[in-house]
Amino acid sequence: MAYRRHRKKCVGMSALANASDSSVKDQIIQLLKLRGPQTAASLADQLGVSPMAIRQHLQVLREKQWVSYTEERQPVGRPVKRWELTAQTCHLFPNNHEDLAINLLQDVQQVFGEEGFAALLAERVQTQIRTYAEKLSAHHWRSRVGQIAQLRSQEGYMAEVIEQADESVLLVENHCSIHAAAQACSQFCAGELEVFQALLGDGITVERQEHILVGDRRCAYRISPHPSPTKEE
């Protein structure tokens, strides 16, 4: 029983230490954001933590690619490392890009009307088709679907291809990286179908079977070749 009580105490202390570590890392990030590049010694003075502990936290943050450093030569002694945040930390701070995108869409509709807005969306579709087409090297439709999934994943859609028993495939997007804009303007989703169809050609059928905007967990497109016509005897 004594061992168990001691073990629980150790587990509790470990959890407290982890929480403390997270707090120090958060404070380091805040200071670098508010005050720009800092040395480990300067951060230690401001946070009341030993320079060695600060350096350990900075190394952890560097492994996450959240901070980097430049070396500054001194008249005497070794160069000093000045630490700063990388672009990888943008997601850690408030971001109103979704509100901005929705407001811009609404402004475009008001200024240019429905016809002008439709023309803008049509141009976006054509731009997507050209951009993707330049990056697709495969000729067989199935391989092209795989390459499309890779391109979509690079854009944040967490896409994958799932083989089906009937020789078709599902192009699945587990995340919608333009969800706010799509909610404000459903035409964006219609454009996605047009893009996939254009990239895969007339001999391929593309059908949306699941849709995040109607409550499904993901967007899924069933892709299959047209059946070959049978010759009459």
C-alpha cells in the first residue's frame, strides 16, 4: 500500500512538471512574438527560469520548427544565439482569415452582382484546372486520381484514395480547408466537381457521395470509368 501511495504521488508530480513545462514554452512563445528575437539569457531573466532550462525548452520548440536562431558575433567570447519564431507558429495566434474571406465574398457579390460573381468563380475553376494539370504526369485515370489526392492533401484537404469492390475508387477529403467560404457560397463545391471531371476526362464519371456541408463527416467522390459499349452480334 505504501508503494502504491508513493507511486501515485510520483505520477501527480510528473503531471505537474509537464504542465509547468508547457506553461514556460507558452511564455517563451509569447515573449518572442511580442518583443522579437531574444537570447536564452534574456528569456531566463524575464521568466525567472534558469538559462539551461530555457535552452532545453528552445531546443524542443526548434525540433517542432517553431523557433530558429541566428548567431550574433560579440567583441569577446562566443557568438550569441538570438531566437525568434518561425512562420510555423502562425496557427498559434488569433487569425481572422475566415471572416475576411466571407466578407470579401459578400462584397464581390454586392459590387459585381450575381453575374460578375459567377464569372469570378468560373475563372477560379479554370485556374485550378490549369494549375493541377501542369502537375499531373500520370496518364491512366486511376493514377491521376492518386496524384490529385496528393495535391489536395498539400492544400490541407487530408485526401486519400480508397479502392472499391466494383473497380471504382473513392477520392476522400477528410477535411475541408475552405469550409467557411464554402458555407457562405455553395458554388465553390460545384466547382470542385468540375475541376475533377476536367482533369480525368470525358471517359470518367465523378459523383459526390458524401458532403461535409450537408452534415457528413467527409467529402467523398466516387470515380469510375464509363462502361465499354457492347458490340451487337
